[in-house]
Amino acid sequence: VADRGRVAFAQASVNAMGKEVQATVSVGISFFFDPGDQLDIVIRRADEALFEAKKGGRNRLVVHGSETDTIDLA
């Protein structure tokens, strides 16, 4: 779902002061959740995935899948 949104956002354009403008979005997602995890830990993992996406360039989706791995869906 997030990747479809990322692609749709990149394909859309807006008319700003007579000029067509396009933008992209980078997304970080955390799929790793243990029953005892606090919300701040899950948010931290999503933030880490977002920073990885931004480091990789524009218009990217990175999924934090576990404690040690991330999946880059550029």
C-alpha cells in the first residue's frame, strides 16, 4: 500500500504559479514488532528505515524487517 502511494505521488503534478511541479516521497516502515515492545521502539525502527530511505536517494521505500535487516524497495 505504501509503495503504491509513493508511486502515485511521484506521478502526480501540481500547478504552482503557472508552473507544473512534481514531488517525491520517501517512506520508512517497521514490520518488526514484539508483544512487549513499547510504541516508541516501533516508531524508532520506522524512523531508522526512513533515514535509510533518505540516504539512498529520493522516492524510496525502506522496510525495517527485523532487528538487523532492512529491505530497500526503490
